[in-house]
Amino acid sequence: MGSRLSGTLLCRAGDDRVAFAAQEVATIESPSTFGGLAGSASRAFNGSSVTGRILVAVSGEGVGVEALEIDAEPHALLPAPGLLARIAGGSLKGFIQVRGALWPVMSLADFGRFLAPSSREAA
């Protein structure tokens, strides 16, 4: 049997969705109070960069999402095919099925590093 994931943040990134394990999130910040640089998850899906909240990893990486909800239910973590596991900086951990839809589960720190604005963009 595959692994199970309990406690997830189900996030919206434009019309797309992405999930993170709740234990990877140190804080949830507002864009106006976050002191670091954060990339927008929407941009990973070629959407416009709109951020309502920033999920911050223990190591400090931040990912902006438009909306989020907490899901405490356990879900089977479906493995990502090898080819897909290497996209987005290796941050794709697998998929969960919630309410009939597949949600990609990303490593918050790895996805944050992948999305991080370069110093050139931040200037």
C-alpha cells in the first residue's frame, strides 16, 4: 500500500490547484507583511501573478497562493510518474484525490525555491 498524507493545505492558483503537507508550513503570511521574496504558484501554471496568502516553509521559502483551505482528512498519496517528478525543480511529491479531483502535492521548500524571483526581478 502507498503512503498516506494527513493534514493538507488545498490551494488555488488561478484556475489551477496545488496542495502542500500542512506540517511543511511554518506560517501563513499576508503579502503586505511577508519580509522575504515569494514566487506566485499561479505563474507556474502560466497564470497572472495574484497572491492572497503566502505559505512560508520552515527554511524560509515562500509560495504565494490565491486561496487556501485546510483539509484534515487522510488521503492516499499517489506517486508521481518519474518524468513528472523531475519538473518544477523536483518539487512534485505526488497526487491526492479530493472531492473527485486530483491535486498535485508539492514540497513547499522545493517549490518555493523553484518559483523564487531572481534578484534581477526583485530589483
